[in-house]
Amino acid sequence: MHTRTWHTLRSSCQRPGGRRRTATAAATAVAVCAMTLGALAPPAASSARPDAVQRHLDALVRSDGLPAALASVRDGKGRTRTYTAGVGDLATGAKVPQDGQVRVGSTTKTFTAVVVLQLVAEGKVGLDTDVDTYLPGLVRGEGIDGRGITVRELLQHTSGIPDYEEEVGDALLERRYLEPRDLLDIALRKKAGFAPGKGWAYSNTNYVLAGLIVQKVTGRPLAEEIDRRVVRAAGLRHTYFPAAGDTTLRERHPRGYHRESAGAPWHDVTGIDPSASWAAGQMISTGSDLNRFFTALLAGDLLEDAQLAEMRATVPLGDTGAGYGLGIMSRPLSCGGLYWGHGGDIPGYETRGGVTDDGRAAASVTVTAVPADVAATRRVESAVDTALCAAKRA
């Protein structure tokens, strides 16, 4: 099942400008960042054969066996097309809601990074100040010392601090609540991956620490700071940071699923407790809201020019052509140029997307289960590539 609709965004969006299951292995994380090129075609009239984006979503359901896929694509004229494929609820057979809410996993990292960079602009945080200045004595472990790790290295995953993710997968599925300090304790039982600034490895722990710094400096909960400084400032109407213990999605949404192995039964994990992701991956949003967010961010609506430039200064991710900045990634497009965004995985959902460097096009694609292999994730990314290239030409 699939549907497509058009609507026009407000003019403010027309200005130019997870959890990751493989996060603990740098080489695999680099592989997930790679782009697989998709077929390129402009949106077709509804009476014609499905356009390239719809074909990608249909294939994710039909060939990769994912329960559902949904996408939101904004073109250079400010028009948004939404797509769906598959089934929104396997138990009832309900359709996938247009532009439904989903858990966006590690896309949360960009929101957290924006708050940190706003505090940098206010003179309350220093990018090259050590973590111990804000969280004295907290970051200690084998080869790990917060006195030698900077805020910049947290945001860019160059700190060498190990990830906690592999140890908390069951906690997510069992709906267990975990405090940020619990997550940090789990991570610090491991030894450092490398000396600070001497490598790159994706680690959710970096963003737990960034969130703790926000709370220490502002004296307010991270969720409130993200809502005040980012969600409301960008005019996002369907995006929020769930409160402690909240396992629901507030608005219409497709169910999220997980299975232990290929061919095993799907289990509905929509109602997980996302606290094990916190500042690294707890938020809920929609495709159109994510498009609005990344468009506003790259247009300079959320950060001062100096801080946006710092955010966009990337380290290369192997030979993929992708780069990681401060809570944001750049990826090459098959049609030329690049786009900026951040994907996210959390049990039940995987989201990929972003906005083109010129701000003309934005796209978000979500599937309702974390793909079982890197190749399937690349096909999700290929759908984003196809959508952005078509939208740029519109």
C-alpha cells in the first residue's frame, strides 16, 4: 500500500541556506555512512507509474521485508510530497499515516549539538575547553580523563570515549528506565578507543556527556532547553523530547517493529522506553518537521554564523566522501553537491535525511524496523539521494 500527497510549506521554510546498531565499530559506522546511488527521476503525476522515490519505498517493503516506509520531500518551490509504503500496524492492517510521528534516534544529536553551540555563542561553553571544567571528576576510566577531552571532541566523536550501546539493547526492549549517569557508568567500564583527537569512532556516550554539560551550565533539564531553544525557535509542531517514563508517541504514527533474526516473527516495540538514548537519541518527530529543522539550521536561523561554520567543519569518514561535523554529517549526492543531516536508529525505526547545501531541497525517509544489514541501510540512504536529486530539479 502506498499513497502520495502534496502541500505547500510556510515561506519560512523556503529560504536557502540511533540509535545505530553498529556504532561501536568505527569501520562499520563508516560503512553505514556510505551512499548507494539510486535511480533519479523527477516526481511523476499521480496518474503515471510510481516515481523513483515511491519505487524505493516499495522495494524496501517488498524486497527488504521491512513492515513500512514513509518519506517527506520538499522541493525548491517549497512544495512537500509525502509518501508511504507497507502497513502501519501489522496486527490490524492499518495504513501508514501520512507524515506520521516516529522515533528519530540519533537525529537527536543534532538538536543537542545546536543547544551546545548556542551556549558557545553566549560565552557559557567553550568548544576547546575540557569536559572536566563543566563536569569535574566525572569522566575517568582506563585511558579516559575528562581533563584532556574537549567539548568539540565530544560533539565530533573524536574523544575516544567508548560507547555504551551494546550493553543497553535489552534495556530498550524491556522498557527499562535508565538515568544518564547509568549510561555513563556502563561506558566508563571500558577502556578508551584512542587518545583524544587521534581518531574517530561513533559513541553515544559523547552526547550523554554533552547533554549533562547543557544541564550543568543552564541549570535546566535538557528537554526544556531543546524545546525552548530549538523546537519552538524552528516552528516545529510535531517534535518533542519525551518525558521520563513516557513510552508513547503523541500523534498518529506507524508501529515500530523488531525481530531477532531474518524470518523470525516481528515484535511490536513501539512502546519502548527511550531513556537509554537520552541526549543521543530520545526524540520524536515527523519527516516534515525534520525537513523544516535542517532547513532552518543550514539557513542560519538557529546558530550564529561562527558556530554554524564550526558545526560544518568535518572530519572525513574513511573514503566514503562523507564527513562528520559537530552533530551533523555531510554526504555526497549522486547528482552533484552534497547534503547535510543526521540519521538515527532506535528499536522500531530508522530515519535518514537532510537538506541540500544550497537549502533548495530537503528529504526524510523512515522505515519501521532497523534494517538487518548495512546493505539495507544503504538502500534507505539511496532513497534519500533519489529524493533530494529529484527535488533539486523541480
